[in-house]
Amino acid sequence: MSLKKINTVLAAAFILFILWFGAEFILSPETTAPGFGLPSWPSGDGDGFLIIKGIRDVVLALVLGILLVTGHRRALGWALLVEALAAYGDMTTVLAHHGSVATALGVHCLTATLMVVNGLLIMRETRKVAAAPATPAPQPA
């Protein structure tokens, strides 16, 4: 299997995972929230903050999806690298608030690291295309 196909499958899996996770936070934040890794959750109107997290995830997935579908592979690689910061931020938040270390590392850190690997592989795949000089158009005689 070619590097491009592997990268495409990995990117598509991230997109679907992030969309699913975001949709879960939007549709049923109270049942999805415990899996995030924090020890306690907001009460009362606190679900609104969880829905915001879901909307963030859906938007992140849509950005990746648009770049994948439109064939902007180098931009997809960059976006994966940058969006991994959100998952690293989630990991840091869980650890800073005395949440589950297993979830912080096993979910958030692992996801972020795999996104970085996928982004770097896509950057490697597209390196030759980005470095190739543009061929000048033939000049009329």
C-alpha cells in the first residue's frame, strides 16, 4: 500500500473519530463527558460548555475533511499538526485538574501524537511536490 493511501486512510479515520466524538458531546454531553477524563463536571447549565467542546471538535473535523476532499494534501498535513494542539491542550487540562492520567495519556495524548505522525507523513509525502520548481510557460517566438 502506498504512503498516500495510508495517509488518506489515517486522515479519514481521524476525521470520522473527531466528528463522532464532537457529535456525542453536542447530542448527549452528560453521558459523554465522563469519558473526557476530568474528575468532576459542571452542573446545572454547565452542559453548554460541553456542547461548545463538541462544536469545536466538529469544526476541527470539517476543516480536515474539506482539505482531504479537495486534495489540498500539504495544507491537510499542516492542519493535522496544528489541530493536534487541541488534543494536547485537552490532555494538559485533564492533568492540571487532577483528572484521569490514563485518559489524559491514553486518549488525548495518543490521539494528538498520532495526528502529529499523520501530519508529518503527509508533509513528507507532499515534500517533493512542494519543492519542485514551477516550469515556465513556453514563450511564443
